[in-house]
Amino acid sequence: MRLYIVQKYFDNEYLEDHIIFYDEDMMIQYIREVNQASFFIYRGIVVDPFFKDIGKNFFDPHKSISELFDEFRKNIKPEYQFLAQELLYRYCPFTVK
């Protein structure tokens, strides 16, 4: 799973403001819309929040959600830890979406 982040710039200077998307098409659509209607420049970047690829086999159905979350969280890079719960619910095949 990748994250699609839109960053806001003014005169090529990054402003502390960003939006995270989980879908590339939504990010592109957003950038097109805001770049036409704003004097700021919006740029998209693609990032991988995980240290290693997490396949669907990672999730053992015999473990509790809290056990899975603890293991899952260890594989998330520190700068994306604040998204750990959201990533688990989007990535785990047997959670309610």
C-alpha cells in the first residue's frame, strides 16, 4: 500500500500543510482542481509507509486484533506511525472497512 501526499508550496517554499490520500486518482484530481483555483502550488508525492512489504499472509486470523496491530505497527516507518490504525483497517483483509 502506498500513500499519496499533496504538499502545498508558495514560491517554491514548502508550507507546513499537507493532505494524505489512499488513492492516486483522488490525489491527481485534487491537485488539478486546487492548482487551477489557487495562487499556491500543490505537488503530489508517493510514499511507502512500511519497512517491508506486508502481504495478506501477514494477518493470522487466529490472533486478536490487538496482537495483529502490535505486529503491524512495528513494520510502519516512524514518520507514519500516526496513521497506524487507519492503515491496519485499510490493509487487513478481515476488518470492517
